[in-house]
Amino acid sequence: MNAQPSKDPLHGVTLEMQINSLVAQYGWAELGKRININCFKSDPSVKSSLKFLRRTPWARAEVEALYLNSLKVKPASRNEPAEKADQAPVEDPWGNWRGNQPE
């Protein structure tokens, strides 16, 4: 028997797992802005979201699309150095002490 991996990226990922992952990544407020449905805006909970999304195919498709998109985009790691353009210029606190005075 050949066990081939599924080509479907959502294979084995439940809707509840998707919602929990999106809430952990974005939070309810940002999720409500990204997907305009009331179950994310008004008294949001995983239970009410699951109930709505299981009955509403277009909303479930949007949640699945956002989940797949969130898998592609990885947030920057805290250990990675930021680019110089993103950093504010740092003044040398010891510049005057070193005798770097103009003549």
C-alpha cells in the first residue's frame, strides 16, 4: 500500500485549528477588519465562529484563504537583525569624550 501525502494544504487541518491560529496571529479585532463578518466583530468566540462558518460557504472560503495566506507570510523573527533602513540613527554617546572635537 502506497501512502502518498495529500497535495491539499488544508488536509488534516480543522476549521477550529484555522480559527485558533488566525486569532493567535491577528487577534479578533484585526480578524474582523480583514474578514468583514459579524462573528469576528460582535462578541467573538471560537464556538460562534465555527457555527457560522460551517453554515456559510463564502465566509469559510475567506477564512481558509486567509489561513493559507498566513502560512506563506512568516513574521520576522526577533533574533534576526533589522535592516538599517528600519533602524533609527544611533548617536555615539562617547563621541565628545573621545576628543572628536573639530579643530
